[in-house]
Amino acid sequence: MTGRNIFNTFDSLINFVVTILRLLPRKMRVIFWDFTNSLPGILGIGLRYCILKSLCKQCGKNVFIGVNVAISGFHELEIGNNVSIHRECYLEAEGGVTIGSDVSIAHQTSILSTNHSWENESLPIKYNKIKPAKVVIKDDVWIGCGVRVLAGVSIHERSIIAAGAIVTRDVQTRTIVGGNPARVIKSI
């Protein structure tokens, strides 16, 4: 039985659990997220999905979240259908992160939606204002392991980001990019 079939089979139960979770305070749901973050197997996957769906701005169906995925800014995170976010990824969504449908994000990838400013010289850089810059990942994108997607980037449809790439600017449709900073390798 595929993951998609499992999600479809238990759709009513999932919706019931999400409804119950939404009755709880947000802080308690975040604590539940932290508690289930390292649970292996189907139980861990199911619990993480229900908690994620209760916390996110929007979360589609058949979303796989691997173990030890760290997320901040759940309230600014939008996820489509058939998305997989594998183990040890970091999603900093305070500035807004939208992930389309049919997206795969490999392990140890970071997606950042804010930058530090440095204009106020009387403060250390780390205490300067944070500037939000939304990240948009469109449908049918594959992001390889260890990728860094920086604030303000849009990755367009049917694109591939090679392992280890640092994405500092927009990625066009039907493109493979890689390197630091990420550059076009070829069109697909």
C-alpha cells in the first residue's frame, strides 16, 4: 500500500484528529510537534502530518514529514498536495514559505524566509531588524539534499535543484540548477 493510499484510507480519521488538535492552544500543538518529531514509522508520520495540518496556514493532502524536521513560523507556511520533506530539514517560514504540489525536498535542506539587516550601526548585526522575504516553490520541483534556499527566492515549475546548491535568486521553469551560488546547468 502506497503512502497516498494510506492517506486516502484514513482521511476521515486524520480530519477528526486535526479538528481536535485545533481546539488546543497553539503552544501546546508546537510542543506536540517537538515530541513527535523523532517518532519513526507510520505513527510518527501520521501524527506529524496531523499536527502540521493544525498549525500551518494551509496544508494539502498526502504530505510526508520525515523525522527531525525543524519548522519555525508555522502560521506563514503553505504546503500543497503530495509533498515530501525528508529528515533533518529546516524551514524558517516567518517571512512566508509557499510549497506547491508534487514537491520533494531531500534531507538536510534549509529554506529561509528572512534576512538580518545591518543598517543600525549602534546594534550588533544579530540585533538589527529582521526583513521578511517570501520563498515560493511552485509545483513539480525536486530539491536535492543539503540545499540552501535563501529568502526572497522563487523556484518555478518542473525544476531541479542539485544537491548542495545555494539558491540565491529565482529559478526558471524547466531548469536544473546547482552550485554556490546556484547557476543553470541545463534546461529540461
